[in-house]
Amino acid sequence: MKIEVLGMGCCSCAKLYEAVQEVVTELGVRAEVVKVDDMKAVLQKGVMSTPAIVVDGVVKVAGRSPNKEEIKKYLR
């Protein structure tokens, strides 16, 4: 599984990246977690508002930081 956290380096984006890593560890899933902060790459995914989570190429949430329970739903 590939999980991309899209964001430009703001505090919310950094916290979301940490939360995603924690959820991956808690669930014990095998995943590559990548932080994407290149605006061109973010826009190519069709995301206009960050932070965002993309799982295996599918945008799961954009423009807000979901809580850990919501992140778990995206990874199951």
C-alpha cells in the first residue's frame, strides 16, 4: 500500500503525516508513507486544498485533517 500525505509544510500537514504513520503502526499494515510537498505533484492528483491523503492513487480526503479513527477507515 502506498499512502501519500499531500501538503505544503504547514503545521496541519506535518501533524497529519505523523498521525498517518502512527495509524500504520497501530494497524500493523505494510505501507509506504510518503510526504508530498511539491505543488505541481499535488495539483496533478487533482487536489486543490491541503492537507490531503491519497491511498494507492485514490484521494481519500482533502482540505482537512481527519482524526485517527477516520484515517483507519481509509487504510482498511
